[in-house]
Amino acid sequence: MRAATHRVYYALWPDAEARASIAAAAAPLVAAVGGRAVLAEHLHLTLAFIGAVAPAVVGALARLGTAIAWPVATLRFGRVEWWRSSGALVLLADDPPAALGDARDELLARLAAHGIAADTRPFRAHVTIARNVASPPPAHAVALEWTARQVALVESQPAPGSSSYRPLALWEAHGAGAGFHVI
Ligand code: 3AM
């Protein structure tokens, strides 16, 4: 019998307040284009998509995430884009903090060193707010700020209609580029 696999990715994981803010910013945009709104409890910002892994690998992925000094990242979203090929409607972060890109690069390097393949396409920091969108959104101003303080290793589980996402491990961020505080 084939062992069950886990479909996983690393992401910035919003707290309840941030989820509510992102969902409120997304609502008029999604209403304008149709498609399937991403549920507030599923909103996230993907850092690295891994895909299906064996249960034994999940522990290694959790240890890798623990080894990284994740920075608190303040993200400003001023643009909405429709990605035609995937049918996704996304909020794009204008100028993500360099420390976040550095931490992501470190994660990718550690994954590669462990022989774990990740999606290494250039980082476009975004939050997907709707799927199955068939047409571009009308011009619409977006002004959203999110200070992300948690990073998660998330499991994506297929469910009727859409996937459900569940954090398997969660890390607190510790300030720009530092895993400790100098007192
Ligand atoms: O963060 P978003 O919602 O943009 O589209 C999937 C989702 O992106 C993406 O990983 C996130 C969590 O599921 N994804 C799914 N399959 C993928 C793949 N093969 C993928 N990203 C890259 N390669």
C-alpha cells in the first residue's frame, strides 16, 4: 500500500485581525469579478510551495522552518492583479522587506541542501483572494497594510469545492533580520 502524502507549503500566516482586514479589502474586488472568494481562514502569503511529501519528510520541513530567523514583515498592498493562466485574483505587495526575501532565500537554500524540491520561481509576494476568476478586475484602489508575525508550514487538503489549509507548524517572527532582541 502506498503511504499517504502531505501536500505542503510555507507561508506567512495572518492573525485574526489581519485576516479580517484582508478579507474586507478583498470583498469589493471579488464582488466585481465573480469567481470563488478565498475564505478568510484560508488567506495566506506563500513563501515556498513544496507539494506532496511523505510523512517522514514533514518533520524535516518543520525543523528547517525552526532554524530560520523569520523577520516581522510589514507588507503594503497597493495593487490587484488577475493572473489569467491560473484564474487567480491576487493582492500584490508593493515592495516586500528585503529581510523577508533573505529569509525565503535561506529557506530555499536549506531545502536544496536537504534535496527537497521547492517552487523556485521569482518571489512575487501576493495574497490570492479569489480563484476561478474569468476576467480582469476593474480599476480599483487598494490600500492595505499587514504586519505579518507568523510563518507556517501549511498542509493543503482537498475538500469538495476547494482545498482546506491547516498549519502543521507555526513560528513567531522576531523583528527585522534578527532572531533575538538585544536588551
Ligand atoms: O498562495 P497561492 O494561493 O497563490 O496556487 C497554489 C497556492 O498559491 C500554489 O501554492 C499555494 C498553496 O496551495 N501551488 C499549487 N501548486 C503549485 C505548484 N505546483 C503551486 N505553486 C507552485 N507550484
